[in-house]
Amino acid sequence: MAQVKKKQGKVPGIFINRRWCKRCGICVELCPKKVFTTDTLGNPVVKRPESCVWCELCELRCPDLALKLEGE
Amino acid sequence: MPTLTRQVSRGETGWEETGGKPGLLGYLRTGMMPHLWCPGCGHGIIMGAFLRAFDRLGWDQDETIIVSGIGCSSRVTGYLDFDTLHTTHGRALAFATGVKLANPKLNVIVLAGDGDLAAIGGNHLIHAARRNINITTICFNNNIYGMTSGQFSPVSPTGSWATTTPYGSIDRPFDLCELVRAAGGTYVARGTAYHVRSLTGLIEKALKHKGFSFVEALSQCPTYFGRRNQLHNAVDMLLWQKEHAVNVRAATRMDPEDLRDKILIGELYRSEAPEYTEEYARIREQVRQKAREGDLVQ
Ligand SMILES: Cc1ncc(C[n+]2csc(CCOP(=O)(O)OP(=O)(O)O)c2C)c(N)n1
Ligand code: SF4
Ligand code: SF4
């Protein structure tokens, strides 16, 4: 597993496709920095984007390809 | 030669609203998304790992044929914007062998489940490995028949619950990687949905390998395997993979006692052997040469 390393103080844009997301909870539970929370319906919500270390694990582990990180 | 046209993606994808640039969209029949897999099903993670590995290689989608059998996992071909064959249960490798022999220049990839590849299709698997035909096979191993609602498969762990093992399975499971290696496969690796980054690397290597390459990708079926085996959701199942998988290199430094309930991941085996379509081309050329010289013994 690659080292979790912060890219020089930058944070990505975290985009979730609501039409594809099935609310499995993988991004919410397995993000090492607890960036996500859920709304009352169980939808993932980006709560603490500034804590993100850009490890990409949420994007790679999203079974529905519904999550995308973006940025330079 | 008729040209096959790829299905045109249709409909809105949902990405328009997010403002984000979608990843991997160029490889998907977006009109078919969202896919039918249950929430948290590992098959989607493995599909993503495969697409990212393929993307890294920069191969041409139109020179690549993806073949699947029948099962939840085998539904994967419906989502991939490649030339695809969704075949009959267990026969993905038989169809793939035909495709590869007809046109060895194509990249031929088989994506199918453990039930498909190891039960009904078990013979095709060992014989494809024995021939060392240049096909990459990724087994989506969720330890169960998901599509038909949870019968046990030849890789279900001893003691595990399935609809057909209501008191726990008494069968000893196959080690699919050992099976393929013993049968003659020349690249064998295992990864998990949890360790998706290394799984992607293993798939990339398998795709590049000349000969029969096999990646056992541990998936999770929260609906039928997890729910009935005290792993209550996809997250629990992924954490199970985290706790039970040991990298094959790290394992060499570990006490065998500590490895007893562990699963080795990483590149397990690699070798070289004559590749089947090349051997076929060679023998065909030999026979033609003899025929030209007029000494072909009938
Ligand atoms: C010849 C034949 N026998 C049985 C079936 C029923 N069947 C459909 S899918 C399946 C097993 C699927 O299990 P697996 O390949 O592990 O895929 P999963 O659904 O778990 O991803 C079976 C037995 C069939 N479709 N065809
Ligand atoms: S990349 Fe995803 S999983 Fe990693 S820290 Fe950021 S939000 Fe969490
Ligand atoms: S039944 Fe299991 S294998 Fe099939 S889609 Fe649902 S979670 Fe995945």
C-alpha cells in the first residue's frame, strides 16, 4: 500500500455522483481522515475536505465509480 | 470483415450536475450505469481496478475483447465499452480461446466469478492454463454464487454458511492460484478489493504478461456471503480482507503458525513457457512448408 502523503498542502475537489452512488458507506468508513459524514438518508457528504490527504482510496474503493477527486 | 460498432453511450450520467470531471467514463457504457450490483459489492471495485490498469497500459479498446460467463461478476461486460462477449455459464475461457486463436493480435481478457471459473468452468480453466494461451483471466472471487442467491462454490471456506451448506460447508476449498500454477499458468497473482492499489498493479502485470495469466481478486458479496457469515456489511468484509491478507514477501519473514488463517496476496508465480497461439502458428507454417515441398505425409 502506497504511503499516505499530503500533496504540498493542497486539497482536491471531491465530487460524488448522486445518481450512481448506492450509499454503501465504504468512503465514509474507510477514509483515513474521516473526511465524509452521512446525511439523514445515508448519503455521503464531504464534511472536512481540508483534512483530506489525497490518498485516493475513496475513489479507488468506490464500487460504483461514483466518486472523483480532482485537482492539480 | 464486418466491423463491430461499439454501443454508443446514451443518457445523462449524473456527472453533469457535480461539476467534476468523470474518471474512466470513456471505458464505460454510461447508459448502462449505475450498474446492477448491490450496494458495497466488491465486483465494482475490481472492475475499477481493471479499468485503471488497462488505462495505464494505453491499449486500444477496439483491439481488446473482454469475455465473461454468467454470474453477477460476469455482468461486467455489459458495462464496458469494449467489444465484449457475455457467454454461457462456465464457458468464458472456451469462447476466449476461440477468439484468441482466430485473431491472436487481439488482447483477450476474461472476467468471471469463482463459480463460473472454478465450478462449471473448472476444466476450461485448467486447460487454458495448461496450453499457456495468451489470455488474462481475472477471477472475481466472492466465495459464493451471488447471482443465484448464495449457493456455496468450490472456493467457499470450510465451515462457511451458504444456502446449500445450512450447517456449514464440510468441503475443502480450492486454492485457485495453486490450481492454475500447477496446471501450467505462467503468471499467477492474488489481490483483494481492500488492497485495490496493489490489485491494480497486479492486473497491469498480468495484462502485460505473455502466456496464461491469472489474477484471483478477492471480492465481497455482502448480500449473500457477508450477511450469513457474521460479516454484516461491505465495510466489515473489506476490513476482514485487510486483516487476513498478507503480502507474499512479508510472509517469508513470518512464523508459519501466524500464517495459518492468512491469505497470501501479491505476485505468487511467474515463469516462461511456449505460448499456444505462437506454437499453433509455427506448426501451421511447418505443415505449409512441407506441403510446398511436396512431402506432406497424409
Ligand atoms: C449451465 C448453467 N448452470 C447453472 C446456471 C445458474 N447460475 C447462474 S450464475 C451461477 C453462479 C454464479 O456464481 P459466480 O460465478 O461465482 O458469480 P457471482 O454471481 O458470485 O459473481 C449459476 C450456478 C446457469 N446460468 N447456467
Ligand atoms: S483521498 Fe478520499 S479517502 Fe483519502 S483522505 Fe481524501 S477523502 Fe479521505
Ligand atoms: S448478490 Fe452478491 S455478488 Fe451479486 S451483486 Fe449482490 S453483493 Fe454482488
